[in-house]
Amino acid sequence: MTAKAPITQDVHTIPRKVPEGKPNLIGMTKGQMRDALIGAGTPEKQAKMRMGQIWQWIYHWGVRDFDAMTNLSKDYRAMLAETFVVALPEVVTRQVSTDGTRKYLVRIAGGHEVEVVYIPEEDRGTLCISSQVGCTLTCTFCHTGTQKLVRNLTSAEIVGQIMVARDDLGEWPEPGARNSETRLLSNIVLMGMGEPLYNFENVRDAMKIAMDPHGIQLSRRRITLSTSGVVPEIARTAEEIGCQLAVSFHATTDAVRDVLVPINKRWNIETLLEALRSYPKVSNSERITFEYVMLDGVNDSDADAHRLIKLIEGIPAKINLIPFNEWPGAPYKRSSNNRIRAFAEIIYQAGYASPVRKPRGEDIMAACGQLKSATERARKSAKQIAQEAGL
């Protein structure tokens, strides 16, 4: 039997501090950057061109040093350096799982920390990014949900996570080199810490930057936003972002979903499904993904599978079955492999794709539902969590 490679952890000690008072160009929309350049003295007739040049340096080439932006005059570069910064979150730790998954703990303004996970696969690589420090939803199966919400991330802090990962992967193109058709970071999922639709504007602006054809150039179909069911913002997601939609569903009755996903008490299953049926982007080619965590004896019966099929009838959908990723103090257990297979077969026989997500990065607490920054962690016992969940 081959011995597993050890988990590695690198500690980065060089801080990326933002000088006080200087605006960060990272995270600005194109309109905001143009206005900022005009405010710094760029002639209005030149501002669009200058913005385009700087945008490409930052988001296509990954350049942070104004001196390296060689198609700008020396005087103009000096003005930029004096007026602005190009700053990313600080990488505090980088862990690598035995399966190749990478987890980054990154520090943002105020000393807060969030986690970012990169999952490599044969033909692609998916980056799971966070939208909030902590979470307000308190989903009882989710480790992040036991950490109270601290604040929303800014657009700069969200897109900065993508740029940090591309730094680590060495994926910025080199001037003059041929573009590779295979990208190490090809997909983004907003499934990290926080509820993206409670931070809509910042998430929207960051994803627009990620999708821009003159920068990072990710297709909208390569970006999936996961929501627990913030119904009023669902249509806006299609209209203003246009990405793929995933829903943290996890139960087939309001009684169970009220406990697992407490936002259900505000927008119940019927209300959520009505919003999904009218989702502007939904089609056979752009199906809604229903995420369903498999919890032993809670939501994994044959009756649950049949109810799920009935509930989503008429919605182009696929169901991602997620074996519960256990964490210290968790009040639930993972469903058995046989139970998960039986559940998946019922879904499949009804005509829906029902892939079972392979847990990745469990040895570094990087799997789905396990993210939680160490500095904000509230250490609760299994009994405390169970009591709060009403179990």
C-alpha cells in the first residue's frame, strides 16, 4: 500500500498591506476606474483608453507594479503609484490535501480571515470563493454556519481571491507566449463562506470583473452562485450577473428544512420553488442545480427522494448529492454509501442527473460545509450545536 503524501502548510509572512488613504484599483468596475482616473487628473478624453490599458495589465497579465505597465508614460505611472494601489488579500496559510486540493486562509482589512479552496480535476480546476466573513444563516449541518457573520466582503476582496489563486497556480500569461487552451482555474463556485445574495452588489461587481473579456475572461457558464434561498434576489442574479444558479435545498418538507436551513422560515419551499420556476435563465441547457447534503436518518429516505422528484417537477434541474462532511462537534452523521446510492438511483430513474459529489480536501477541512476561519471560530460542543438546532 502506497503511503499518502503528507499534508503541507506554508505560512506566508510577507504582508500585503494597503497604504491608508489610497484607493485600491482592484474591485472597481470599469466605470468606477475611469471616474477615479479622471478624479486623479487624467484628461476625460483619455480616461477610457487609460482605464483599458490599466485593466488589461491588472486582470489579463496579473501585473501589480505600475512601473511594469510599460505602455504608459513614466510620469503617468508615477502619478498612479502616488495615487492608487493594486492590493490583494494577504495569504496567511496555504494547505495542500493528499488529493491535491488547496486551501488558502486569507486576511482582509480589519484583520478578518476567510477561506478559499481550489479543487483540481483532470480537465478543469474549480475555485470555491467566499462572499462574507462568517455567515448569518446558521444552517445546522454547515461548519461555517456556526461562525457568526462579521461583515460582507468588498468587490476587491472577492475578486482578489481569484487573483491570489492564479498567483499560486502560476497562471498569469506571459507577454508574447501562446495562450493555453487548458486553464488550471477554469470554474468559480460561490459556495464558500457566506450567503452571496446577502452581498449582492459586491458579488455582482466582482463576477463582472471575472467575466470581462479583456481580463480574467471566465465564461458566465463557468461561474455558479449558490444560494440558500434569498428569494427576492434570485431573478436579479440572472438579470445582472447571468451566471449559473445552485440552491442549497437539503430537505423535502418545511419542518425539516426549517431546522437544516433556517432561512426556510422566511421563504419556504413553495415560495422558493415558485421563484426557481420563473428564473429567467432556466432552460434544458442551463439547469438549476439542487444541492442536497445526505444526513443519516434525517433527509435520506426513499420517501424523501420521491418527494424531491415531485417538488422539482417542471424545473430543468440536476441534483448534486453531497455526502455530509463531518466536522468537530457536528450533530449529524453521513448517510451510508448504500443509502446514498439508493437515493441517487430513485432520482436517476425519474430522469434527473444525480451525481454524488466526491468529498475533496477532507484532511485539511476544505470539503463542502467545512470552511471556517480559525480566528473567528466559536468552539461549540456537539451538545450545544444540537440544542441550538432543536434536535
